[in-house]
Amino acid sequence: MRLYFGVAFVVTFTNADTLRMIGGYTHTHRNDGFAQGIAVFVLPPGVLSHSRCSCWAKQSIPLDISAIFNNKAFGTYPGEASFDRLNQSYPAPGAEHTPYYTSHTTGIVYSFPGYTGAGKQDNAVCAGQTIPIPQNISGHIFSVSFLVAGDREFATVAGQATFEYTDDSTASYELRSLNWFSWLTLNKGEIVFPFRFVESGVNWNTSHVFERTAPLPPGKTLRSITLPDLSANDARMHLFAVSLWVGGSSVTVQAVRPTQKWLEPGEQIVEVTINNSGEECVAGSGVKLTLIGHGFATVTPGRLKRLCPGDQRVVKIGVRGSPDAPVDVEVIIDGEVSGLATRFSNVTIGLDDWSPELDNLARHEAPDWFDGAKFGIFIHWGVYAVTGWGNSTPHESYAEWFWWYSTHHPQADPSDFYDYRLRTYGEEWAYDDTFPHFTASQFDPKTWVDLFAEAGAQYFVITSKHHDGFAIFDTKETSNRSSTQYGPKLDLVQELFDAAATYQPSLRRGTYFSLPEWFNPDFGPYGFDQLPADSVPGTNSWPGVPALSPYTGAVEPYTGHVPVEDFLADVMLPQMKILADDYEIDIMWCDIGAANVTAKFAAEWWNATRAAGRQVAINSRCGVAQAADFDTPEYATFASAQARKWESNMGMDPYSYGYNAATPDEAYMNASTLIRTLVDVVSKNGNLLLDIGPRADGTIVQPEVNTLQEAGRWIRAHGEALFNTTYWFVQSEIIAGGLDVRFTQTNDAFYLLFLEKPIVENGVVRVPASLPILEGDEVSLLAIEGGEDLAWNVSGEGAQKALNIEVNDVVLDEDEFCWVFEIKYS
């Protein structure tokens, strides 16, 4: 028998205060002046004992922050608004964004200002303002969510917001935002606009607003939020909206999000976000989640074994069916939390065909295998390995850019490619003279893929064609500028893929593909500068005109060029299709964006791979933000977890992807740095794509080999704490008091990853955090003999809570690089 203490109704009142007075709270203010919310009434024991208590979801409470607005972000024409210091602005949002916007990621509802009229402000530059929190809210405020944006390209803005509680305690939260636009679309926002207004025109790079969510501690009542003061920074942070998520007294369902991913062909994944707003952990056998509704059925229930107060998890449920229209669905939770049903309206269930429309493409996302893979190898290999030079730190630049730096913009050349080229090759030398020397004579694809697997990598991405236009795959009739026609006269991509399929079939395979080519004359109609050339001398550019010798002015050849009518239709799209279809890639890793055919390509590729039962991914640099499955920061990581999937790409060389002979052996990334970087990235919902730059003969520099082998031994031994894990909603890290710790988790275990050897005091290692550990759980030092079943206890309460693990230095000395404690749930 199931006993219920109350029942919840969806009710509508003409006055929101009336709803609050009878014990409910408002979650939506409707345009007709009505307020809709949840009213909970207490029932005597035994009533409704054989029925589930059912309530509508959407417990967001948007705050009115218009009183602190001090900036105008949205305009209807160039110059009307000045979001940044360059008099640039967003276009006016559409009706789908205002006056209320529901996050596609979290289900949080925001009061979003949008275009407020001529001269009327619509956002706040963070300048230390304090936002009061209404104190008549029924229920516990589980989290606070923000819509924010930084106002300078390539800049990440961060500052400490302060949460003040009614018990006079405070806590800091890193309020962080990415840049509002980027020509590469390195990061995709929660809200994406098709362009931005510059001072006197339109720039067709997308602009973005980002979402951040801060968890709040259980048992405390939020009184106010004080924003960081970043108003004097070169890059400022703008706040558009704040919303609270209010939970009940136990587990609540925040959002139901149908995806276009599947567990088995035809079995759609629906993601359900669950919060624990109560005082007890979900434990033991945990809970089972199912969905019910018209026209579909749950075939694989979701499972959740552990969820403690203040924590959030996303649970995957497999369903089959495709209702003709959006339907009402109920999330049923059974097990440790019995009889809870939460209803969501107008949910679109079903796996649909892909089309080039942007709204359609935006539903695609990185598949689960990519999320779980965590570690991949990037390979930059082409004729630029012949020159193999990018200077050395601190003046190093990308060696694969040798042609551009030495030819096109010597005035923007801090690494002095211009003089190096002259003294090394002379005035008459041209870049295409490298072709015969790109021999691949020592290339052993089996050795490569075995090394990747030995390193613990789960996938690799190889440069099929860089900006110089030289391809290392069979480009067929689109071009003869390739390794099949010159140099080794081999299809090098196919050689590597065949070796992977034969010797390391578990490795997923991807190709890097430069959309434009610097000096291909057929790219001329689409040529562009990354930044305004008149304001930034030497800005990166893809001009689409022949390169000229910087010494003689002679036109350099474009060897193997096949003239075409249209570069996009006759070169770019066919080559992308060749890679996707003939090589059966798992990842299309584009670069540069700009003019593109990505929408057409993606729709056709995704339809074909779905029909074949394959799930594939496209990165964020293909020129269409809506088609970006994951973000791609370069030589960078984040300071906190990102809800959106991301992948940091960086070289083992300190600042080059292609082979750079000027880099000394000791400058290459060592095993300790590799492991620390990987652990940090994984703990924040990222993957690490680590680059190697082989020489022209196909050999890999020994320091890179040594590091991959050494790090690989640790990665493979500790893989369960990395692969197929997810981040912890509560916090990503502890970096204080001699601790440098990250966290990951699975459904069965929680992991503490120490990036420095743990300090033992009085026979224990102390971790000051409210971890999801309960009596009966087993704590072990992962992969270390003698580290099994360690004694432990929890001390303190609330913010003073800590896990104390009994361990000694003798056992700790058995590991290196990173020490991993596993909490295995009972």
C-alpha cells in the first residue's frame, strides 16, 4: 500500500497572491492576467492509497530584475542599441523568446525582456547590484538560473556572485559567461540569434545568450543575490534574466526533454531531469522512471540509484512510438520514492527526419557514445610537416600555418616565419615545393592506432584537409591537390581507417575538414577576413586569391587545382560527402565556418546514418550554430562544469598542432600534465582531443609517444572513473587548503580524483564536501592493491560536513599522477 500526505492540483486564479495564501505558488504568469500554479492540500492517512499523486511540473519562478537594467542589448537596426563598447547589438528577439522563454536544456522558465522599445533598457551590466528574493515563496529554492553573455569576442567573463541566506551566512558562486559572438561559433548559446548589428551594418555570424545554473544548499533560505562588479572590465558580463527553481519536500522532476538520440534503432531517448529538494538521499535500490502518454510506450525504464539532497541528475528513458501531435506525458517514479507522477504538457515524442531548416537541425546533439568517450587523439598531418617550423616559446605559432604566415601577412608575424623562410629556402621557393618531400615513407598505421589505444583514447580525428587545400584522402574529381596524386601517392586517411578497423575496431573515427582554402582561386567569391582588416592589420583571412611570393611578388602555383563553377557546390559539399559516405566517419570536425553547405550536408548525413543505425556528431565550427553538437574551445578549459557538451582541443606541443621541429623535447606535454588536464576536463562535462603532429615521413616524435604510453597506463587502470561518467551537479572541484580535487560519477559509484597526492593527517584524508555517501557504502583507492574497503566516517553538518577516509602514505605511494577514491554505493 502507498500512503500519500497530500494531493496537488493545477489551478488558475485571477490573483497570484490568492494562490499563495491557500498554500500554493505561482509558476507562470499568463498573458491574460491569470496566474497558474500548484496548490497542495494535506490529506488524512489512507486517502488515495491506491492512486498516484499527480501534479503539473514547471516550478520556475522568474524574477523581475528590470529595476537594475542599465544597458540596451536589442535593436531593430544598426546603431539603435549599444550592447558592447563598439556600438554593436543583438537583433530583436522573436515571439518565441518573449515575454517568457523556456530553456530547451533545463526547462527553466525566464522572464525575458527582448526588445523593449526605442531608448528603453533591457539588461544589466553586472556592477555589484543586489537582487532581493521574495520571501513568500512556498517550497525550497533548489537552484538559481541566469541568462548571461559576455560582450567581447574571444573573451570569457567570470566573477563571484554572492548568495546571502536568511541565517546571515553567505556563499560564493562563479557566475561565468562566454562571448556573445564568435566567428568560429566555438560555443553555442542557449538562445541563438542569426546575426548581430555592427555600428553601421549587419554581421552574419551568430550571436548568443548563455544559461548558467547555481545549485543551492539544502536547508537554507535565499534572501538575496549580489552580482559581481565587472563594469570596468574590457569584457563585461550582461545579465538578462534570473529564475528560481522551487522544489517540494522530496524528489521533483524539473524537465522532460525528448532527444533525437536512441538506445536501439527506433528507441528514442527521453531525458528526465530530477532534483532532490528533500532531506533524505534516494538510496538502496533507488528509483525506476517510466513515461506514460498517448501514442508511445516506455520500453527501457530509467534507473537512478543515488540522489542526495541538493543534487540533480539527468536520467535516460527509452520509448517507442510517434504520436501525431504533441501529447501530455507523465513521469512515473517508483521505488524508494513511491507513487510520484509529474505531468508535462505538449511534449513532442518521436524520431523525425532531418531537414536543412535551422530549427530542425538544432535538435541534433552529440550521441551518448561521444559523451562517454572522453579522450580522443587529434592528428595534424599534411605537407606543412615538411617545413615543420613555428618558432619556439614564447614566440611560437601554429606550424601548420607556415604558408599563410610567411606569404600573406608577414607584418602580423611575431614568430618571424618571413625571415625563416627566406634564409632556409630562398626567394624562389614556393609552398608547393614541399609536395615531393611529404613522403610518408615511415608511416605505419597499425603502430599509430595501437598507440592511440595504448594511450586509453576512445576515438581519433585526423586532418583530411587543412587550410592549404592539400588533402590526404581521395578527393576524386573535385581536386588533384592531394596525397593520392603527389608525395606518397597514397590515400592516407583510408590507410589509417583500415588499420583501425582491423587492429583497434573499438576506436571511433573522425576527420578534420577545413571548409575554406586560403588561396584556392575558386574560393574568391566567398573570401573573408576574420576581423575588419582596416582595424586589425594582418587579421587572419581566407582571401580566395593566389598567394604571392613575399620576396619577388611572383604568383605561387596552386598545384593540383581543378577549376570549378562554384566552390561550395563543386568542392566543399562533394568532399564532405566523400568523407561521410566513403570513409563512414563518426565525427565531422570542421574548421573555420564562414560560407558553407553544412545545413544540407548535415540533414542528408544524419538521415543516412540513422537509417544505417549509426549515431554521429558534428562539431561547432561548421558555420551553422544550430548544427553544432558540441563546443570546441582551443588550448583552453573551463573553470566549472558546462551543461552543454564540449571538447577541448590542444596540442602536446605547447602551441602548435602540426609538427614543429623548433620545439625542444622537454617542452612537450608530459604524462602528469596530460592526466591532470584530462581529469579536469572530464569533471566539467568535457572531452579532451589531444593533438599529435607527425613528421613528413609519418613518424611521431618520441616525447609524444613516451607521454601517451606513460599516461595510458594510468588512464586504462583508472578508466572507470573517467569513461562513461558524468559531472557532479553540486560542484566540480575543490581547490583550497592544500586540496586539488575533481569529482565524477556513474549510477553505481562516485569518484574523488585528487590531482595532488592527498595529505594524510592523523591517519585520515579529509574531504570537506557534502558527498553522496551513506552507511554501507564501500570506499576504495582505485587500482591500488591494499586500497580496498577503507574505513571512513562523515563529520560535521551542513557546510562543515566532511568525509574522512582512513589511509596511509604507504598505500598512497603506490599510485602517481592522480589518486582516485571510489565510493561504491551499497
